Amino acid sequence: MKVISSTNDGFVISEKDLELRGTGEFFGTRQHGIPEFKIANLFEDIDMLKQVQAIALQIINKDKTLEKEENILLKKIVDNKFKNRIEI
């Protein structure tokens, strides 16, 4: 309530809401609440998350289906984690 009464900037209010309620499921159907697993703090770890994103994109660009030997374990982990999710 302090944020809402101190500003009318929607971005500031949204950031505080995200900080307080969490991101919800990144891959899934829930729209709010604490995610099933925490990867990082979106506010504190943004630089690290950008680095990880760049590495993930490199892997996918070189091996879209994760079939290369060095990516087989990664494929198994991803498949296992998301096997019961709704396809988008």
C-alpha cells in the first residue's frame, strides 16, 4: 500500500508486486504466486540471468533438439522437468 500511495508509476508498482508475490510459474498455467522452484532473484541476479540466457541460446543454436552427446543429460533434465506441462 505504501508504494501505491507514494507513486502512480505503473512500472514501480509492478516491480513491487513482482517482488512481493513472485513470478508464478514460468512454464505452466498458474498466473500468480511463488514458482515451483526458484532460479534467481530477478532484481539482484539480472546480469547472471542474461549470461545464462546467452549460453542457453548458444546451445540451442548449435543443437536445436539437444541430441549431441554433450547435451544428452541436459535434454533428459529438461524433458523430465517439463514432461507433464501443457504444450503451448
